[in-house]
Amino acid sequence: MIDKLITFAKNWHTHNQDGHGFDHVFRVYKLAQSILSDYPMADQDIVLAAALLHDTYDEKLVDDVPAAKQQVAAFLTSISFQEQTRVFDIIDNLSFSSQLEGTAKPLTLNGKIVQDADRLDAIGAFGIARTIQYGVSRNRELYDPEIHPQSYKTKAAYHAANTTTINHFYEKLFKISSTLHTAKAKQLAVPRDQIMHDFVKAIESEYRDVYGN
């Protein structure tokens, strides 16, 4: 069943170039596997299925969320996966943006493992690369000190923001470490968080070298 899920996810994300491609999905899957080793009471099938499918119907990636979700449901039915509701409950309440309005349901242990795995891949060196990819795909300016980081109250405002790639670190990525649940994720996050701060500091410093204060 896992092989079928991997193949489905790989085919689904094959043309993605904005940092949400299958390479990201597979890293989340592998990170979830690693975290699972500390939690034998978690449901491995649900965790790994949610990890592999977590970006299949993300609203920033697909035009028709209900239709995409239905395609995923049809696939899970075709492979006789019995826990669709629990997988969808994780995916529906996983994202950073879904929690801005306070409407996201609390995650179970299974969901917390998947969320930690997904958020770990949003930070660190891969997180930097993915942020640049996403910024390019959205025609965002890399850095402009005149455009200040923002706070968002709604998911719609977050997705529609006219911001810069570097601002995204302040608006989201620097906050991620404090939201992690599991001990392993918190441990892995420490050097990842540091490399992001070093990168942003270097961008800002080099900008000042060229343009002045």
C-alpha cells in the first residue's frame, strides 16, 4: 500500500516547481518515519499516508480544492484504504495558514507527527531553497527593506500577501520551531533554525554593503 501511495504522490506532484514537489513530499514522509520510531503507539499507516498526501489538495497549489480532494478519496478507495477520514482530518488541519483564524481542530498524535515532519522541511537549508522557489513562482521580490513583514489574521490575507521572500522568514519560518510537538522534531529544528537566521542576516548585511543603511 505504501508503494502505491508513493507512486500516486510522485505522479501528482511531478510538474510542481514551487517548492511543493515530490522531493518535498518524500522528505516529509522520511521525517515522519523517523519521528514515528519514538512513538510506537501512533498509527503508522495513517501517519505515512497523511505525510505522502498532505499537499495534494492544498488551496495554494490547486484551483479546485473539493475536486482535488475527491480525486484523492477515489484513489484511497481504489486501494482499499480504510482510514480516509482520519487522514483527511490531519491534512485539513495541518497547515500554518489553517491555524491563523483559530478554526483548525486540535491534532491527534498522528497529526502532530505529520505536522512536525512537514514543518521541519519548511525550515533549514531545504526550507531556504523551497522559500526561494516559492517566491520565484509567485514573482515575489527577494528583498526590499522598505517592504516590512506583516501579521496575518486570515488565511485569505496570508495567501494574497504582497510580501517579499525574505519577509516570509519573519512572517512564518522563524516562528516554526516554537510550534513543534515532538522531542525529535525540536532537536532537529535547532540547527535548521540557526541556518535560516544566518542566511537572512547575511542577505541583509550584504544589501547594506551595497546600498548603505
